[in-house]
Amino acid sequence: MPERARRLDPLSPAAIGTVATVYYFASPLIAKKRDGIEPRKAIDDGYPQLRATTHGWWPGIIVLYDNVQLPRIHLDPYAIKTGMYGLEHVLIAPPASGAVRSRMVDIIFGSKKKVGPTRNRALSAVGHLYRDSSDWLGLHLYHNVYARAPLKTSRLRSSAVRHYRLTPKRSGLAQEWEPI
């Protein structure tokens, strides 16, 4: 388990109007870690507790918070995308003529997936909680397209909260986060 993980009591005043069970993970980040390793580790550490609490019937969120406030290299949108869906793999095909140049066929998610059609479906979203200034916090929520109980964006609406989902898969293009 991360050094500090706590569940937001769904009956507390802070949780009124939300349906999701929210987990906070506060652990220092190390700048030399690979893409997506912090989000992957947080999903590994928090998912069993999340699944046991939500039973796959209620939306569940794992929220990542960088309490060290290093540059956001490991909690940027790309790191969260690769942490959830796996590393991106570029498929290339050599030309039939035997020329030196190859062509890119597609970009797909490959190894190190944490969510998918049959895995970790109780996870509705991964959130990135960040300090906007000394007094304000912001939250970016990256929705899991495979979630059994998707999080309704209307349940967590605020000027400090932004929701994102993956763009639909199109041949030859990487999937990117788009605002909902």
C-alpha cells in the first residue's frame, strides 16, 4: 500500500452529491522512473480495495497526488494513459519493393496494460489532483473506457474539475485524451 491511502466516507459532507468512492495516494515521485510507472503502481496498489468497496456496481476512482511537487513528468496525461492502457507500440511494415523506408501501419496499446475489456473494470477513472496555487486544488479525471460502472461527469462538476476520455480508435493514429 502507498504510505497514505484513505477512503472518503461516502456519507460525509465532503462526499454529498458524488457516487464514487475516492482514494487518495500521496507518495513521492522519483524523477528517473519510466512512463506510466506511478499510475500503474497506484492502480496495482489501490485496485483490490477499490473493487472490494465498489463491488463493480458503483463508480470508483483512484486519485494520484504529487505531494513533492516536482515537474509533472510522471503524472502528465501521457503517463496516465500509458499507466492505464499500456505502452504504445508503433506497427511498421517494410515496403514490398525492398526499399529502405518503412511505413507506419498503426499505433496500438501493447504491454503493461492495467485496464481492458476483462481487467480492472471496477476502476471508473484515474484522477490527478494537483495544487493550482497555494490556495487552490485542481482535479483532472481520466475516464476508463472499459469501466463496468462509468463515472457520470455530472456527478463531479466544478471549475476545478476537468474530465477526459480517449478518442475513438482510428487506424494509423494514436488515441489521445479529449475533454468530455
